[in-house]
Amino acid sequence: MFRWNQLPGEPPMPPLNISYFRILTIAIGCVVGYTLLFCQDSVGEKPRYTFGVVPQYEPQTIYKAWKPLLTYLEETLDIEIELQGSPDIPTFEAMYFDGKYDFAYVNPWHAVHAYETLGYLPLLRDSKRSLFGIVVVSSNSAIRSINELNGKIMAFPAPNALAATLMVKSELSEIGLEFTEVYTQTHSSSYLNVIYGTADAGTGVKGTFEAQDPKIKSQLRVIYETKHIKPHPITVRPNILTPDNRDRFIQAVRDFAGSEIGRQSMELIPMSSPVNAEIAEYDEVKALHIERYISESQSPNK
């Protein structure tokens, strides 16, 4: 059954009432060397897998966005998935780069480094969205352009958040801006630091900004956008999927996204138009030249 790995201090999530379809036969002939996804570990037991999500949002928002899709995958593929929560992005990175997740929804920088160091492969991404960082200020702020941020305090979600931190810092540094950095753990907290006046400007991405409560958004103004790149993919740990089961997993996600309920749910992730993802598509991350801004304490090699 779908399980949420609750973090200390989190409010309890609502109970789930889920019915499951049973596969009548146990699959045989799986390729030797692969974890037998979609094949029962033993009679009466379903394979269990962990799923991580980079915490751009608060835990309750992540749960609401991902619960419908993961429940559908459980029923369709006859598996069990545990959605594992992370209190902040650095904690998520440590888990991901240690190979703790079977599946994970990550930013493109995560995907490239996990492929190079651990062999994680991208499965799906959204075809209609791009990823780019934004800089916001208070709607009442006198600041109108990024050139006015020199010497100001800027709130970032985490040291290695790709679009919200690395891309923003790279592009602002290219024009000679200097600023004081504070890290807030999530995109939502970055926006709130601006509203509460503890930062002159904050960063995030368009998707998390648009997902904020209208009362939050109305108090903020976007003054800058970075370059646009391919969006977050769902990735899989090596030796989890056979080629046939990779196709089944991808098709199940696309089938769910094409349903009426699925379309609404996938907008929250956001991945409303999922397509196959390939690691070569993320070569554009290497062209950003963000290496000098990556925090060594959060390096995937540490």
C-alpha cells in the first residue's frame, strides 16, 4: 500500500482507503541481475520501493501532489511505494546521492550528477514546461531591477537548488552583483522571508511561485528570470527496471496523466504532459558553468 514516511514534527496525514487489483500469476523469466520489479518477492508479497521528491514545497503539499499518482502505480503495477519525506533540500540530496531512493523526482543538476556517480537514469519529464529561476521582491519594494540588488540580502532555498540558487547566483555574478546569502530550506520559506522583511529579495522557480496561496503571491513581484532548461525528471536507481518494465512504468504514468483525475493531479507535481526523458537532454546543465557555485558540503561526492 502507498505509505508516507512521516518526518518528526509533521502533522499526521489522512488515512488512505485503497483497493488493489491482484495479478493472478507471478511473472517469470525476469532478466537475471535486475531487481524483480512487478514480480512478487515471494508468494503473497508485493515488491516494495522507495520514492523521494526534492522538497521544493512543504510536506503536506508534496503528499497531496504525489499520492494519487503513486497510488495508481501501485494498483496498476501491483507494487508498494513508500514516499519518503525530507525536511529540507540538503537532507534530500544526502539521501539521493547515497542511493537511498529507488525512484526520485529531482532537479536536472541532481539527475546529471546521480547519473555520473551512481548510474541513476531519467525516466520521464514534462514536455510543456521548462525550468528557470526567478527573483522576487515585495510588491511594495522600491527595487525594480536586479541591478538594484547589489549589497542586499537575498534568500535562497538551499545551496545547491539548481534554478533557484545556482543559476540565479551565476547570472547575477556575471553582471558583477554582490549580495548577502541566507538559506531558508524550501522555496516557500524563501518567499516568506521577503514578505516578512528579513530579506530584500528571494528566489525560487516559476512552478513553486505559481503554486503559492494567492495571498502570498499578491505580496510579491517577479523582477528577473534566468535561462530556461529542461524540467525535473523522475529518475530510477540502476538495476531496478528491465527494459520492458521501464516501458510499463512510463506508460502507466502517461495513462494516469491522460485521465480526468490524473490531469488535475499531475498539474500539482507539476508534470501534466509526461514524456520519455533521456540523460543526453540534460547536457545543457553542463553548459551553465555553475560548478564554482556548488557547495562542497553538499557535493554528491561528499
